[in-house]
Amino acid sequence: MSSTLLEVTRAGHEEVERLERLIVKELQNDPSNNKDRLFQSHRVRHMIDTITATTERLVEIYEDKDSARKDEIAALGGQTASGTNVFSAFYDRLKEIREYHRKHPAARVVDVTEEHEALLKEEPQIEFSGEEAFGRYLDLHELYNQYINSKFGEPIEYSAYLDIFSQPDKIPRKLKSTRQYREYIENLLEYLIYLFQRTEPLQDLDRMFSKVELEFEERWANGSIEGWGDNSQENGHVSDHTVIDLDYYSTVEELMEVGPEKLKEALGALGLKTGGTVLQRAERLFLTKHMPLEKLDKKHFAKGSRGSERNGVGAAPEAGSNLKEIALMEAKIIKLCDSLEETIARTKDNVVKKQALTYEEIEAEREEEETQADTESDDDEQQIYNPLKLPMGWDGKPIPYWLYKLHGLGQEFKCEICGNYSYWGRRAFERHFKEWRHQHGMRCLGIPNTKNFNEITSIEEAKELWKKIQERQGVNKWRPDLEEEYEDKEGNIYNKKTYTDLQRQGLI
């Protein structure tokens, strides 16, 4: 019966609302361990993706490019090609409903709530290697082997590689122009993205990368990207001038002014022959200004520069735009490593720890971890059941619910003078007026913390009350000249001013 567009629209809105409520309910639960946190995050991510897909379908329906929705609404009002007939439309619709129930007499109402509630209990299938230990560590062994067997890498230990893989900007620029380095960077970025999506499914990776790209474009235009600038010394490496921007040179003669050494370095970086005079080198390099490298004659390339493309060593390097792509991938890798900083640190500690263990100790530790994982669910079941999140008593268990209601611990009182601090229960609220936090707030306002200000939690109300008290004190202020009394010898009572005047005149 949900074949009509209006019914599909209604069902779509209902599904979105149900999933939103489920997300709120899911996020109200505090995971007890890393595994539960991952499951919760992936469940929420799945529901968000479902909401997004449903919303996109609803947007298409509302756009109504084929006017089907408009026609359906008109049909509900009885509008046909021959005119408007409300009763005809009503009976046609009634007939359709009766025909449906005649064909499906055993049709039952499906409880959608139970179906959606099941989403909160499912365990998503998340693929992790044994080395990754359910997202706690990184598994970079393949990339490590790729690094130590390359010309841009060096033979180092795996633990040392974990310290430098997140710093591709430290590699000299002249070593980054090979196909081998590009493949390594692509593989490293692909792995980090895949790991980030598995361990942090609720993070918006597209938004993160868009910020990286905006910042990269600005820094690339300024030439301020580390490892890709033209500074003579960078991070202990000699920064090269191998890539020359040919847009600044319109003739070979102008290019010759760069000098033979820089021309040689630029040709070597592009895999071209570096020999010959300055004129020959400039002419050979100038050819690449208007012609892609793959279209150049083989005679211009150095021996082995194109024949070894199969292995990626000494292959024809990427030109300007591809170098920019490599630099952008490096920027993304650095950003991902910053986000995975804790995971990288755990991986380093784990590797160093394992290097100090024997094979028997490693096996024993692995068995212990497996046993701990098996008993983890049992420990969760033994945790104290406290769905109402009642305060804990002296015995480490939640206090009785009747005691919770008796003291009104479910009532929240906020005090603006205390910095919008919340007090739960009437007793705690009344007690806080004598505590240091409220007293400090009153001192900051320049108001004495007296009984007159009990039950006052608003800053404005406290200021207004203090102003009224000061005005009242100004009217009722003690005035000794008028209110201090004196008595003469005959028992007559005078105020101080009158008594002083009479005494001065000698009348008393």
C-alpha cells in the first residue's frame, strides 16, 4: 500500500525521525571498553548514512521533475482530464484498498519499532588484522618493506620507521620525483584513510581534507610547504633546485643563465640526459616546457630511465602537476597522523615492548589477551545495573530509588552567580549559599554574602536587591545630630544639635 509517492514520502520522514531518536538513545549509553565504543560508533554511522540516503530520496521527490507528485495530489482531489469528481476518486481509492486486502488476507502490521530497536543490539562487522588488535595499533609492515627496499628509503628497524613514516616532508625533494615514491605515498595514504574510517567512523573525513586542501593551495602558491620550497638547507638535507619553473623563461638563452649545475640537476630529476654543453642542456630542458615527458624522443632520456619503469626505479618522474599531487598527499598523511597520534604512540610502545620479549613470552601474552577478551563480556554482565544513573552509596551500589526521590536528587538547580553550576537536590542547593563557590561569586560582584541574598541565583536580581538595600540604608542611616538624645538638669530631653545650641547660649 506504500506504492504512492505521498506514502513513500510519509514513510521516509517517519524513518528519519525514528533513526534520529535511536541515535540519541545510542549516544546516551557510555561504552565500557574500546570494542563497545567502536561498535557504537559504527552503528551510529550506519544510521547517519541511512538518514542521508533517505533524505536524498525525499529531496528528489519534492523536486518533482516529472510532475508525478503534483499529479498524485491532484488525483486525491478528484481532478481528472474530464474535470473534478471527488466521489469517483474516493470510490476508486476504496476499491483499490479492498482489492489489496482481498489479495493479502493474512497481512499483518509490522512493528517498525522492534525492527529499529534491533539496530542498537547488532555488532557491526569491522575488519582488523591481528597486528591491529581491533584498532589499537597500526599494521605498517608492508609499507615498511616498501620503504626499506626503495631508493628514497633506508635500511632501518621497524620501530625507527614508526618514528619517521609520519614525516614525508623530511625526505629530500630530489628523491620524490620517481614513480616508486608516488606508489609508496599512495599506499600509505590509502591505508591511513582506511584505518581512520574503521577506528573513527563518526569523524567527517571529507571536511578534514577540504581544510587541508585549502591550506595547501595557499602554501603551495607561496612556496612555504616544508620539503618543497627552494631553501638551501631544510631539516638537515640539502634542499634541491632540481625543478625549474619554465614559465619564467621564454627562450633557451634565458634558461642558460640558470647555470650548468642547476640545469644538470633539473635534467637528472626528470630522468633526462645531463651531459653536453650549457646550450645543449638548456635546449634539452626547454623541450619539456611545451611537451609531456612521455612524448619526448627516447634519445633524450638517460640510460635505464625508461626501461626500468616496470620496477618503478629510475622511472620517468612526474611533471609539475603530479609533483603537486604528491605534495598534497603528503599534507593529508601528516594531518591523518596528527589525528591518529595516540594510536601511533601505542604502536611504538607495543613494538618496543615486544622487541624485549622472547617468543615464549610473546605467546603467553597473546594467550592472556585472548583470555581477557573472552572474559570481557562476562565482566560487563557483572557490572552494576544502574539504568537510572542513581548516585552511589557508601557500599559502592546505587542508592534506593525512594531515597533518591525523597531528597529530590532528580531536581536540578542552577546558580548564575556560581557560573551556571548545577546543584542536584534541594539540600545541596540550600547548602551551597555558604560554600566557597557562591561566596567567591558574591565577592566578584562586590556584594556581601548575607542572609538577605539566600535563594538569589541571578546576577541581575542580586544587584537590584543590593541597590535597594543601599538606598534603604541611606534613608534610615544613623544621624547623631538629630537622633542622639541629651537630658538637662530638669529632666528635659533634647537632641544633640538642640542641646548644644542651648548650652552655647547659656540657657542650660
